[in-house]
Amino acid sequence: MPFASNPLRRFWATTPLLVAGIAAGTFFAMNSHSAETTSPRPQGSAPKPENLKLATFGNGCFWCTEAVFRELRGVYGVTSGYTGGSVANPTYQQVGMGVTGHAEAIQVEYDPKQIGYADLLEVFWKTHDPTTLNRQGADVGTQYRSAVFYHDQEQQALAEELKEKLDKSGAFNASIVTQIVPAAEFYPAEGYHQDYYAENPEQRYCQLVIVPKLEKFRKVFADKLRKDEPETTAEAPQPLPDELPPGTDFSKVDWKKLLTPEQYRVTELAGTERPFQNEFWNVTEDGEYRCVRCGQLLFESDSKFESGCGWPSFDVAAANGAVVLKPDNSLGMVRTEVRCSRCDAHLGHLFDDGPTETGQRFCINSASLKFKKEKQAAPK
Ligand SMILES: [Zn+2]
């Protein structure tokens, strides 16, 4: 949807198998099967705690925004749908024509003990452009409006307060036009829209996400975000297994002993850490990103760019041969896995939608990396 003015046409064009499935009347069976096998999100299968709360956001194409929220710790469900309009049970086609008044929206079920509403607002405002009225990228129409649909006075107050602060901070180049309005009836979208991104990972959703000026953003949210939450950052400082004796056979090293549980899960078990809750996703300092296991230089800060995905992203590897690429057909997706050529640590995945001339986006887990700041130049 952020990639074509007629998202439906694109949808049909890019998912022939899915269409065939729908045509054959087998889609729902197919979908429930793939939901089981393609979901990398542990919270999907975890029992839901009691007293979950709802948050509802309109932030453009729900195919894209659903995926972002789904990855957050403390989020137990994300539903794509329509809200804020005048017609009951609208269809995607009706909403897409812009005549029902509905916004494409997502409804998030979250555990306020694990993730605060301010955290959700932060992700909401960071991952779409709240300064363009009724428009997200190429998607134009009131159905793509930026909106917070609050469920109680606390949510309303927090949203208004942070919107005002963000506006004053200059985190965006223009005023924020996000509507803050009471939540209305929410209509879940048709089944083929749910979990769209996980089902269709080739969609280039990261590329067009507009990212605000992050330091200003963080100042606004500084006192609203809990600090004790992400275990990946709490695990730093990291051990230095690259100081293993020369000639060590990396295939025989007991990584479990040398790494934190998160580093082990990512590098050895090819796990994926949470976006926006990892150590290096928004680090902009100059320096080198080395393999957390063997210390090999993998990426330089010059190649790092803000992709909006919530993981460190690079447009090129540090040197030929630093990383090896392998086809990865796990989780029902066709992706290219990136590994360290020296110790075979799993690092992340490579996508071909990078914004620079290389066209590459190395989407790398922070847990696979350690960062060495560039040394200050010696005074002359
Ligand atoms: Zn390595």
C-alpha cells in the first residue's frame, strides 16, 4: 500500500498463490496453516495475561504498521481493520474508495504492565509520517489519515501531551496533523489482510517509513518510557569471546557459555531480536560493528542508515568475504540469511530494497554485533 497508488491491484499482482487460494475457496485453511508455521513472534502462542488493554491507531497502510507493533514485547495481538467511519461492516474496497469515512487502522492488545501506552505512541509516531494530512507516501485519502483513537481519558491525555511536546521539539519538519479522537467501532479487515507483512515479506515496507529526528524524539519521551524493560540492552556489557586463543576451531566452541542468552539465541539458533528494543538500531556514532563471537569486522558505521525497521541496517558489508549469504526458506518465507564468514554466527537477513546505490539492506540483529567506537584522532 505505501508502494502503489492502487494497493489492491498491487496485492493481486504480487500474490498469485494467495489469489489462487482464495479463488479455490481454500484461503482460510491455507491462512490458518501458514499463521502457525510462519509466525516468528513468541507472544502469538504465549497465553494472554489478564487485563489487557486496547490501543487503536491509524497510521496509513495497515499491512505495514501491523508488522511493527506485532514485534513489541507486551503486545499480545494486533488486528488490522477499519474505524472512525459512518458505515457498518465496511469492505476493503469501500474503505479504499474513501467514501465511508473509515481510516485503515490497527488495534493493539497490550499488557500495560509490560509496555506502556507512551511506548506504543512512540512507535506509532516514529513509524509513519504524522505531518501529511490524509496521506502516507503514495497512499492518499482520508483512509490513510494519521489518528490516535483513544479508549480512555488517560490515553487521550498522554496522546495530547506527547503530540504537543513532539511538535515543539522540532522532531518533524512540519506540524503534526494526527487526529486524537475517541475510539469508535472497530471492524477487523478481511482475513487476507491480517498479518500481511509476515505472509508477504518481500513487501518493501521499511523503505518509505518516515523517520523523525531521533534525539529530539527521545527527549520528549525520556520520562515516559520504562528503562528496565529490554533484556537485550540490560545484558551489556558483552563478553569478548573473540579473545579466544589463536587457532581456535570456532565450530567446537561452547557458545552457550560465552554468550548472553540473547546473543546465543540469535547467533546460534538464528533467532530474531525485537525491533526498536535492541542495542544498536538507532546508534549513529562512528565506529566498527564487529562479530560478537569472533570479533571479525562486519560493518562500518559509514554504511549504516536509518531504515525505520528497528534493527541496525547497513547498505554494504565491511569487506568482501566478511559475511556469507545463504538462502533461508524457514518460516515459510524466502529470504537471504547473513552469517559471519569466520565463525558462522547468524547475523540477520539481506533485502534488496536499500535506499542507496547498492540497493542492499542488511538487516542485522544487535545481539550479533559489538560496537567499537572510532578512536579520537591524536592531537597534532
Ligand atoms: Zn564471527
